[in-house]
Amino acid sequence: MYKNPTLLVVFSVTLTGIMGVSSITPILPTVAREFAIDDRQAAWLITVFTMPGVFLTPVFGILADWYGRRAVLAPVLFLFGAAGTACWFAQDFQTLLILRTLQGVGAASLGAMNVTIISDLFRGNERTTALGYNSAVLSLGATLYPAIGGALALIGWRTPFLLPLLAFPAGIGVLLRLNSPRIPVTVGLKAYLRGVRRSLGSRKIRTLFLLSTSTFLLLYGPLLTFLPFYMEEAFGSSAPLIGLVLASSSVGNLISGAILGRLVKRFVSLELLLISYLLYAVALGAIPFMPGPYWLMVPSVVFGFAIGINNPNVQTLIAKTVRPEQRAAILSINGMVLRLGQTTGPLLMGLFLAWGGYVGGYLMAAALALAIYGWLRLRLR
């Protein structure tokens, strides 16, 4: 299965989409120094990148249902590459924010389109297996990009902004090799939109959307955005070391992705979702009590393991619930709420830190994970 040419193209899209944040998080403290801004201002480089997805991902999903996956994917990949590479030339922080916003427009549909195409291609256990492979590829990218970004920063702090050049061969691959089956929409636009609205009214779909939001809120706020600042302040960590610690979360993701097939045979999906939120709480609560920077790999790996059992299960449950001709729209709306979590995560964690410092902030983030666990248990009774 993993040699399927279309699946290989999907993997290239996955690797492109994940680089937009993970490759630059190690240089956030350096960017703050270079432009004489504080850490919360530097965090806007993450926020403006993820924000377009909140508004545009559903639009791209509807277009993909009506005009096909390739017609959406190729142009946005080229935009991602052009705007992302242009960040290398930015001479002031405002210009950098504008270019990151444009790059975010290009990234808006990538995370939803790869899951949609896999769901189009496979059914049943094969779908779960393929999503597991995609999760492993995503984890590999999330493992490599922080380390690569930190290493490239040794050449010059701008150098990680050249990585989006890789989006151009991915876009060419989509044009030449993507062979996703076209699922025709047999009704008019109004009837199609009514069907999408009915699906969105499902209690199960709404719950799954909220889980997507919460997972990426916890990932992008406490971990990806502010852990670099904590490491620099608490331990004086360098960009390569920050990248190494952030990359370690993907080791946990790889482990859970590798054994997910066995886990779903032993536990129902809802049990795995509950376990993931307990692990989020343990990992985040432990961060401010680690005695050194290398010890931070422990909660990072635990957090990554939790994502590896959470995200594929949410995606599978959504794909099983909706009609095939609505799949791109619904999964794209899931991508939208996921982006909402990415966008609000740094802002909410910034408030937690303002109220409680690093210790109090991370404990509040852990308490939020526990609150979601309790809410989910009540919701699923």
C-alpha cells in the first residue's frame, strides 16, 4: 500500500503542510531579538500562518468536492512555496507577517486534502492503515523539521525560510501523478450545501470537531510556540537543542502510529480518545518541573504519543460518518476548526503565562486537558 503512487504524492503534501510551523519554531527567540520584539509578538508568526485556514479551509473543501482534489491542491502548493520562500527576503517584521499570512492561505487546505484523498482511495481497515502511514509521515516531518530548522539557523537565522521551496516539486507531483477518484456531486449546489449543513448538525460531528480544536490548541500553544521561550529563559537553550526537544514529540507520535492498528483492536476509539487527554495533562503538567532541557524530551514524547492515538481516530470517525460526496467539505471544516485551535493556542497560552508565569501557565494548560477529558466522558455517556 505504501508504494501506491498516489499515496506517495499525498505523503509529499503532508510533509509540505507540516513544515510551515515546525521548521521555524526553533528560531522564534532569534526572530524576536532580530526585530526587537517580545515573545508574544513573535508568536504572531504562528498565528497569522494558521489564521487563514480558519476561514478558507471550508471554501477549499467545497471547491474540491465540485472541481476535484487536483484543481485545488496544485495552486495552493505553489502559493505556499512562493510566499514561504519570500519570507527569506523580509526586511521588517510587518512584511514578514504579511508573507506568512499568504503562506498560510496556501497551507489552508493541505491538512484536510491529504486525509480526504486517503479516505477516497481506501475503505475499512485499509483506510485506518493508510491514515496511520500518513500520521507516521507527518510525525517524521515533525521530527525532522524542527531539527533541520535549528541546524539551518546555524548558517543564518533566515535560512529555515528557504524550506518552502520543497512545495514546488510537491505541486508538480500533484499535477502529474495524483490519481484520486472523482466522486461526482449528483445534486445542485443548494441541495449539496443543505446536506453539508445537516451533517454539521450531527452531535457526533460537532464533538469530533471540538476534539480537533482542543488537540491543536494544546499542541500549538504550550508546546510548539512557548516551549522554545521557556527553554531559552530557564536553561539558556540554543536553537538546535530547542529543535531537538520539539522533534522528540514526534518520536512518541511515530510509536503510537506504528502500534495504532493493534490498539484499535484492543480499545474502542472513544477509549483511546479519553486516554489521549489524560496523557496531554500529564505531559503539560510535567514540563515546568523537568530538571534540565534534555529531560523535557520525556513530556514531549508523551505528548506526541497522545496525538498519535487521538488525531487518526478523530479523522477516521469523521470519514466514516459523512457521505462520500460531502467528504472534502466536512473534513475541510474539521481542518478549519483544527486551524482555530492552532490560532488560538498561542493566544490562550500567552494569557496563561501572563496570569501564572511558566509554572502556573503550564499547570493551567494541563488543567484544561483534564477539563476536556471530563467533558468528553460526560458527553459520551
